[in-house]
Amino acid sequence: MPETVIEINPQRLLTDLRQLATFGKLGTGVDRPAFSQADIAARRWLEGRMREAGLQAAIDRCGNVYGRSPGASKALLIGSHSDSVPKGGWLDGALGVIYGLEIARTCLEQKSLAAVDVVSFEDEEGRYIPFLGVKSFCGVLDEKSLAAIRDSGGRSLGEAMSASGFDGAPACFEPSRHVAYLEAHIEQGPRLEATRRRIGVVSGIVGIRRVRLTARGQADHAGTTPMSMRKDAGAVLMRLANRVLDSFESMAAADTVWNIGVVDVQPGAANVVPAQASMVVEFRDMDAALLERLLARLLELVAQAGRGAVSMELEEIARIEPAPMDRALGGVIAEASRQHGEEALYMQSGAGHDAMIISRTVRSAMLFIPSIGGRSHDIAEDTSEADIVLGCRVLASAVEKLAP
Ligand SMILES: [Zn+2]
């Protein structure tokens, strides 16, 4: 064990994590979407825990819970989110918030030189707007359009915000104060477990392209129309899908991922030639240039497929640029991990995180700990207590080195 100045309290860390998991508890997981009763109660509890720790805590109107270390002019910012997907796991987001709380609390108790501010961002999971809280915190949220945005059940964000009772002044990034942002998170995938590593250092968060490809033909009787006379949108789309999968396989880098997760055929009857067929192709990588090459290839394939009796079109429906994490900060986490006897695995994150947004404003780093069986966004999500404690110790050691 290294000589640690910031010696966290493992039992208190686990107790707080378990306590947070009682809000919206659902079996072994939680159901705590942004602005639900459970989310609101959890945020009030967090605010209280931050105050007890000696932080100046408040909840802003977007629901961000923000605890400032008193008396410091410069601070590290540590956080994540405490909202969950519906029927989600107990650690996604919660882990990074409670790590921040435990490290800030320890620093205040031990009168350590490190000043740590803690934040739980609201609606990372996008019930209303993905990354609502962190976007507000970074000043990149389009405030005018907020109130009218509705969740899938039709409830407006304006209604949700006023019903929450959260009315604090907006918490915001402080350029002269915040020297770096650190976010710990469960991996939500199987790589750490598969390589028997206990700490991951995130090199970056992948960029995403999402496109809808639509074929338009003509509906006809599938029994009486000769094959040569059909304008079969379904057949054209399926052939195209095969070409897309083949092309991606030959062009991909080692960590590129792609998915055809939505396919729709209209009118959708066994005895009707499809008049229209569409699919959504999504692909992710750290390399923006590669994403553009894949997109260009898709355009070529669509142009070729749409030459006959069936027309084809491509519509881009989402574009998120890759977010590299700060190399030097990542190196500090890797070094802290080595001090605790663990060689960290450098890896990209295939999932989005609050760090993706805030890294455009301040240098940022992420630490991953293993997810058992790679499971996440499900109540089955879990991590061993030993790994949870180790992750917090490593982050505390990194904080020591980075203390402003
Ligand atoms: Zn998360």
C-alpha cells in the first residue's frame, strides 16, 4: 500500500452508495429517471450529505447538485450523475458522485491541501435532454427551447422543473477556479473483466454518427406481380444492409462499432410487396476522419442502390464528435493505479458521459472500474465492493497529485 495522504473511509463510501440506491430502489437496481420523485428525493439527500461533509451545497433549477469546497480559490471538480435510465443499475452515475463526496469529505476532515468540488449533473440519461445538467453547467444549453421539451410520456420539462421545487441559481463552471474535471464510472462493458484489469483509464469518448436509410418503391400484390415488375423497397434495403455490413467490416479500425438497430418495412404484410423500407445505421469511433469515411461510403452505397425502380435516401439523424480525454491527467490516474498495485488498461468509452461535454471546457479525465459480466442499464448491473473501494482509493491518490 502506498503512503496515502488522502485516506478515504471505505465503509462510509459503501454505506452512502447503498443509501443512494434506496431512492427509487427496484430489485437490485434503481428506477430514478431525471425529475422523478425518487430523483428529486435523492438529490435533496445528496445536498444534505454534502453539507454534512462541510461543502457549500445547493441544487440549481436544472437539478444539478453542486457542493463547493469552502475557503479555496482553486479546486478540482469531481462528479457524474445521479439520475438513472428506467429500470437501471445502482452504480451508473451514482458511483462517480459518491466518489467525489467521499474524497471531498476526506480532504476537509484531514485538512488536506486538496480542494475538491463535487457535482451531480441532472438528466445525463436524456429523459428530457441528454446531458441537460452538464450542458447548463458549461453554458451550452439552449435555454429558450427548454420548457417545451417533453419526455416520452408527454410531460414537459418546464412542468417537471417547476414541480421539482429546485430553484437555486444556475451552478456553473468557474474558469478561474476549476483546474480539472475527474469522473469515475463503471465500465458498462466487458473489457476490464476480460483482461483481468481492475482500473481503466479512458483515452476518449467515441464520436457517433446515426443515419436513416429509406427505400421507396411501390406496394403491389405479392402473389400476382411478377418479380421482374416489382418496385420492392424491402429487397433493395436488405441487399443494401448486407453491403453496408461488408463495407464497414473492411474499413473499420480495431475498436470501431456499428449497429443496424432499427428496421421498418411498410405496409408490413406477408402478401404485400414493401412500398417503403428503412433502417437506422449507427457507428462509433474515436477517429472523426474514419467516421467521415464510413459516412461517405454509405452515401456511395445508397447512390448505387437507388438507381433502379426503387429510390433511396439518406438522412443524418445524430452526430456527436469524439471527445478525447486529457493525456496528462490520464497518466496521473494510471500512475496512481500503479501505486495501488494495479496496471491500468487504457481504453475508449463507447458510451457517452458528462465528461464528454465538460471536456470541451476544462481538461478532463475518466477512471473506469469493472462491471460484472459487462452488464449495465439494467438492474443486474453490479461491481464487487473490493473494486469499488480500490477505484475510490486510486482516484484519491490521483487527486493528491493534482491538488491545486
Ligand atoms: Zn452514466
